[in-house]
Amino acid sequence: MTLTADTGIGALGDPSGPGPAQLPPIPDGAVMVTVTIQRFNPELDEAPHRESYRIPALPTDRILNLLHYIKWYIDGTLTFRRSCAHGICGSDAMRINGRNRLACKVLVKDVITDKKTEVTVEPIKGLPLEKDLLVDMEPFFEAYRKVQPFLITHSNEPSREWIQSPEDRARFDDTTKCILCAACTTSCPVYWSEDAYVGPAAIVNAHRFIFDSRDQGGQERLEILSDAEGVWRCRTTFNCTDACPRGIEVTKAIQEVKRALMFRRI
Ligand code: SF4
Ligand code: FES
């Protein structure tokens, strides 16, 4: 099917959509997709609601492309966060068809089929909603800062670099990959229900330093994570591991921190 710009592009239920002249040419191979987005304007709305847009998309487009299309051609007030568009910065975590994903890493063909051409996009859960798909990340970063995510040393400065064996480096290799997107933390039911829990991402970033042979602040971090807001709140639901766009074994990292706490040995 060849699509033309008069294929009903625009917000569903709004007859005053953009005219064909205002729209970019539709590429060969595009299909019509309905994108349903949770919208919320704190200045106008009492509660979030959903709005749907019918737009053309290529199977290889990313969900972020669809959001850009809606913002640039249909509704410039649509608000979301993104930066790199290449899965590096971690700023566009959102719920896509109910799962925490990075909008720049999910392709249209991953979420639609011949029978189902609708995609639902919502903000991540458990953080204060600011507008549309934008949440306040401050509680997330507060928990991150709490675990002291930096190298701590108490001994005299060495006269040359700290030597680390490949085996020692391998102990925390997985957790160095974190891009702080919050997909793990905001997929955790414990985090949704208990404000105080530091959440998986903070523990992943504590793990990265606790198991670094050059670091000397491991016991301090374990102390922080042993309190009521720490690792013992984890119920091992594995949502975090499923959600991580970097493939980090989040639950395994949490278990390793729990074990280090139990045996007081890093
Ligand atoms: S562990 Fe994975 S899901 Fe969690 S913040 Fe880091 S990159 Fe994102
Ligand atoms: S925009 Fe940077 S990770 Fe998606």
C-alpha cells in the first residue's frame, strides 16, 4: 500500500489536524500506526489522560522517531526527555506497551504486527510526574548519590597507578555499563510502593565500587545498604533485570551485595 499525506494523519478525534502541505513526504514502505500517549499538563489537567495519534512509520523507525513526528508536526506541546537518541545517555526511559524501555532503542517492527498497529507510551512509574512523559528524576539521583558512587581511598596516595588484575576487573565489569536510565528502579514493585527503598540502580552503582579492588569504601557502602532502605527490601522479582537496556544482571548484582553483607566479606 502506498500511503499519501491525506491518510488521516493527526490526533484522533481532532478534525483540525495538519494539512498534507505541512507534513513531510511519506517514505515508501511506511505503514499507519496509532500511537496512544499518556498526556498530562499540570496547568490544565487534574489527572493524566490518553491521547491517540495516527501517523505513518517505517518498520525500522524507533519509537523516539514517532514521538518526534508527533511533536514536530501534530502537537508541539508533547513533552518528553531525550538526548543522544542512540541508547547511550539513558534519558528516554518510558513505558512502551507496558514495559520499561528506551524509546530510542525500540523499533516499530518490535512492537506492532499486521493485526495490531497500536503502540502505547506512558511515563515510567514511581517518580513524580511533571508533564506528559516527563518525570522528576531527583528522587532517583538522590538514592544514587546516597551510595557514594565514586572511588574512595583511605591509604596514602600511591606513587604510581593502582594495579588491577583482569580477574579483579571482571568482578564488577557488568555494573560499569549502567547509564542511569532508571528503567530498572521504576519497574520494581517495591520501589513503587515504598518511597524509602533506594532501588536497583543505586545498588548496581554501589556494586560497581564495592567490588572494585582499588576502592576502600566498600564497608561504608555496605553499611548504607544494610539499613531499612537498602538491599533487604529487594524481593527478587527480576523485573529490574528484564528492564535493563544494557543487559546488566541487576538481580545478580543485588544478590552479590546481599551476600557481601551477610558474610561481611567483599
Ligand atoms: S542498571 Fe540498567 S536499567 Fe538500571 S539504571 Fe542502569 S542501565 Fe538503566
Ligand atoms: S536518547 Fe539517549 S538513551 Fe535514548
